[in-house]
Amino acid sequence: MIDFRKSLLSLATLLIVAVSLSSAPATAGKHDAKGPESKPDALYHNYCSVCHGDRGDGRSRARNSLVPPPRDFTTAGELTREAMITIITHGKPGTAMVGWKTQLSTAEIESLTDYIRKTFMIVALDPKLQRGKSLYTQNCIACHGTQGQGSNLPIGGSVPARDLASPQARAELNRERMINSVTVGRPGTAMAGFGGRLPAADIEAVVDYVRAAIMVPQTDISGTNAHAGRAAPPGSKPVPAASAAGADMAQPMPNSLKGNSAAGERFYLANCATCHGAKGDGKGPRAYFINPKPRNFLDPAFTTGFNRPAIYAATAMGRQGSEMPAWSKVLSDQEIANVAEFVFQRFVQPRQKATKSK
């Protein structure tokens, strides 16, 4: 039976994104080679992960609201590079996949395609790794789990099965050690040797599958390691945080910066409006899928607590545990000041003036 509620949600999402993109200037969202989203991992995070998931397997918050669901790239071996470029450029009718030609340059679309193929489709495109995946399912999944997560409980009265997806496993296990462990087992654990059951080529195949598909770093929430931020320039002054009790709206930008609101508006519409909304109300086309929700710049808590320095700081440092990256990793101090100035002039100042006039 068709779930009409999900179908309506999917249609609404598609329409919102389509209207947003069609109303934007044709060049507003495109980035030059030095732009903050020029790296393919950042492109994937900012444009694709909300539907296709951080690991490219379609396991996102959006998947239950989209009919058909987002593509699982890990099983999409039939997709050619040319087909993917066409779909990313023009969209795919009958799905929530819209075209990104008004937001991304041709070079960015091509680099994004290559990143997806190299990062998420590597197993689907390699027969040896496909064999390794089958062997993992038959022999390893019971203890190590579908995602290599292992077990918190002892297996067979021994120690818990290892979490192959953990940072520790990535740091400690090289290919040779893993081949040896699969071949002869691990003393003191439930890890038995498979040397008597599997030929050497199969053992190598399953190890290579684990290393390619499971032992990969988790996607950073910003796609650019942006939460690490950029070191403050020598002699810079600390940026004051927002005050819940109200802020001094006469405070200038930190470090003697002067923001260019017009330049900030161009950046905002191309990079921020998809989450925060063109109206600053936190209702951008991506906001439906994001938790916690994007900040509403029209909220009184924001318009009374965030002055220029506070907006600058929030833009520069991001918000840990959310989709808001620390733009200091990819933008210059002046570019951060520009977008902060735009947000202040467009959303904060009008509310401040309206409040004073009452």
C-alpha cells in the first residue's frame, strides 16, 4: 500500500528545493577554485550527505521521507561516471534528486562524482572486493556486525569481537597483520583461523574489503574538518561570545575588521540560505532534515544576544554537534566579517530598531 504521507513529504521537499534553486541567480552559488566548498569531500557533505548519508549508503535522516529513497552508492556499480555527472548536473525526474548546475561548476561536479566513486563505490566497482564482501557476510558478520562494529559482549566466552571501524583498529591493523589473523586466528579470542577453509586469495579479498569498506574514517560533520577552526592570527583579540541577557549592538567587528554586507549577502545566499533560509528564519530547503535545527536569525534570543562580534565568532567557530561548520577553516577573516555584517544588517538591526520604536 502506498504511504501517501511520505509521498507528499517527498513532493514537498522536491518542490522546496527546486523553487529555491530556480529562484537563485544562475551564478550565485558557483564557487571558484579557491572557494570554501572546492574540496570534493566538502561538496559531498554540503550538497549530498543530507540525503545519501555520510557513508554514501543512503542511511540518512531523510531516507524515510523520500519516495523513492536516496541512492545507496555502495551498491550502485552499474552507474557510469558519465551518467552520474549528468544526474548531478540536471537531476533525476521522479525523485527528490535535483540538478546542481546553478550551484556548482562543471569542475566541481566532476570532482564530486570522482569522490563518490572512489570513496563509496569502490567495492561495487571492484569484483575482488565484491567477493570479499560476500565472504565477510558468510564468515564474519555474525561476530563483527554489518558495519564492522564488533560486539560489546564476549563471544564464545572470550573477549568481545573487535570493532573494525574504530580509529584504534585503523591505527593498529595493517594489511599483513589482518591477513595473518584471518589465516591463523587470534589466541585468547574467539577469532578462529580460516586458513584451512579459505584459499589465500579469498582471505586477501575479505581483508581488502574490510579495509576498503569498513576501516574508513567517519565523515567529518563539516566535510572539511572545519570544527578544528583556524589558528588565531598573532596579536588578535579574543572574540566575545553571545550574551543571553543582551549584547552591546554598538560593538564593532573584532580585530578592526570592516564587513562588506554586499559581498556577505552573495556568500550567504550561495552557502547559508539552504539551511538558515533566505529570510533568515531557519527554514531553508535542507532544514527539514537537520537536527538540531538551523538557527533562526529572527528569534528574539538571537536579535538581542548576537552583535557583530558574536555573529563573527559563531560563523568562525561553528557549532559542535550540528551541521554548522567552523568557517574559519575555509574562509579568510575578511570573508567571515562580510557574512557576519550581512546577517547583522539584514536580520539583527531591523529587529533592534523595531523594538526601540515601540
